[in-house]
Amino acid sequence: MSARARLRSALAAVAVLPLVALAASPAAAAAGPDEYVALGDSYASGNGTGWPDRSLSCYRSSLAYAPLVAKQRGNTDLRFRACSGAETGDVTGGQTDALSASTDLVTISIGGNDVGFVDLILSCFSTWDEPLCRSTVSKVKGRIDTQLPAKLDATYADIAGRAPSAEVFVVGYPKPFGSSVSCAQASGVNSREAVLLNDVAGHLDAVIRDRAEAAGFTYLDPAPSFTGHDVCAGTPYVWGKKAALLDIYHPTRAGHRDGFAPLVLAAMG
């Protein structure tokens, strides 16, 4: 072989080496599953589905939106940490331990229990005492304005610090009532109270959106998906009063499947 031929052969071999290295590198291998961590309260854990098969104490359900999203999305490894009754302190006090630098996706529904969702149920949904309902609504809105922003900021900062590379989706709360409250599901709530309660939900979502966007997170508004599926609709996405105690005014199975899940899936891509 001539010197020129030997040189040509050597250069060809050198040129192939990067291709061999690339083929053998982890980046060229099939991508691993996305790490998805689902945080939050009963609206994320699955109250309303009637099927707490993943955790009875936290009411985690396979029919909640996070497991549905992980299943439909494919190639997604879910760490399901949402728990019924959770407040922001419960998220930062344990749920966020599931986050890491390798976390790719995060969803969170939180804030309702911090401002007194249970108080609203007891005052507005369980009695005909409209003055008590109005008073409680005023107190809850006060907590939304004066206490919740700092709690959300601390929670979102904890998420960002633990999962700096993750896309974080903050899921809002749907309004429970439509134009009619004449059905059994709305029993105990008159039309004036329904307006008040929808207004609280809207006010809560506005503050959540503001703090989520300030943190650089994506806020997901459930209103378009849930409109027309109120407690008195033919296909309600939210239960009313006539449901099991732990499911009252929480998303139905259809609400998780056809309301929340498509919203989250579309955002995640």
C-alpha cells in the first residue's frame, strides 16, 4: 500500500470514531421516561372519584388526573404525592421530597385548604343561613389576599429549588355552580350564595395565577374545560352536596378524566 493510500485509510478510520462514540453514548440511546411528580391537595389526589385505591389515608386514586395523564402520555414515570387535606405546609413539609434535579414535570393544586375550604362547606353548603355564608366568604377572601400569597411563594420557591429543570404546571380550582341551582346536588345553596362561592373560587384562582406566573410557572385555568359541567349539569364535573362526605364539591371522575387530564396533557405536550 502506498503512503498516500495508508494516509487515506487512517483518516477514514479517524473520521468514523466520532460516529462510533456517538452511537455508543447515552444521549444516542433511547431516552428514559420523563419524571413526573404530582403534588397538592384533594383536588389532585382524587377526592370525588370514589376510588382511593392508591392510598386510603391520602385518598390517592388511579382515576385522578395525574395517573390518567401519566398513563395517556406514555414514557412517563409518576411519583404521586398529592394528599387529601393538604395545605402548602404539607407540600413543603414532605411532598416536595419527591423532587430532584432529574424531575422533568410537576403539577400542583394547592391553596384551598389554606384559606378555609372546609369553612365554606360548613357555612354555605350545609345550612340556609345566608348571613353566615356571607361572613365566611368575607373571611376566606381576606385570607386569600393577606395570607395565601406568601404561602404560595414559599411553596413555589421550594419546588423551583428542588427541581430546577422541571416544567411546573399550577392547576387552578373550578367554579362549582352554573346558572341554575335547582337540582338536588345544589341543595342548601341559593342563587345568591352560588354567586358568592363562584366569586371566591375566581378570586382564589386569580391569586394563584399571579403567584405562579411570578415564580415562572405555567398556570392552567380549568374554567374553559369545566364550564357547562357544573353541579346541576347533565354531565357534572363537580359533585354537589348529594355525594359521599369526602367527595362533596370535588371533581367527579368525568371532571378528572375530561376536565383536568386533557388540560394538563395539552400543556405538557
